[in-house]
Amino acid sequence: MEITRQGQVETLVGNPPEVGQDLPHFKLFNAEDQKVKTRELIGQPLLISVVPDINTRVCSIQTKKFNKTVDQYPNVRFITVSTNTIKEQAAWCAAEDVEKMEMMSDSEESFGYEMKLLSPNAGVLARSIFLVNAQGQIVYRQIVEEQTDEPNYLAAINALKKLI
């Protein structure tokens, strides 16, 4: 799959999973630098907000928007995934006063390869949103074509409302 970043074409490592497919097996690292596997994320509705670099403007906006939404959906797990290190994510959260969004690091690129969201030349993930039901099946996805654009928050939240 191809995306663009400031108009320049980038090719991802494959085609990201489609709606109806199961979430692939991957590992991430949480704020305590503990490994989190796919099976530990399944069991309740899950919103995965994927950003290329938490320290950039659009990624910051995207993460803050979902951080404001977390309280409205207490039975949904919200995570933000980026290739930033745990330390970088923690520093950003402290500076931006983001406390509710669960940050996950894909510093080893397991998520990026398994979800086919990694842009190998840039070493970052493609901006996207995935909603996953309690059984681990993808029920909504948006891969943002131009990476400097924000995702469609309203469509994601409307899909989330239908899920719960």
C-alpha cells in the first residue's frame, strides 16, 4: 500500500488488515516498558490510534483529541501507538498534560510489520485508526492517505458508538 508524506509517495511493508479480519499477533511496550502482546489487548472494545511521531503537530493533535474522548467511553480501551521510545512518549505526555490515553511504543517495529503499517524508508508508522471488537476482529479502519492530514475523528467515534 502507498501513502504520501508532504506529497512524496511512500510504500508500506504490505497491505494493512481489512475490516472483518482478526488483529494480527504483535508486541508493543507500555509506559512501564513491559511487553504487551495482542492477546492482552483483546477482551473489550479497543481503539488504536496510530501516529508516525508523537513529537509532531498533527500526531499531537490526534492524540489529544482521543485523550479528551476516553472518559466518555469507560468500557473501551484507547491506545496510541508510535515508534517513539517509551521515554519520548512519557516526556511528550508530561509536556502536553495527557494522562488518560494509553501510550504504546513500537520501537521494535513488531506492530508496524504485522499490521503492515511501517514505512521502512521513514522508519515510522502510517497514521491510522483501528477499532477492534472484544473478540479481536477489526470493525473499522482508516489509513490516512496524506500523512500530514488528520484522520476523520467523527467517523471513528460514530463507528465506536455502533460497536458499543
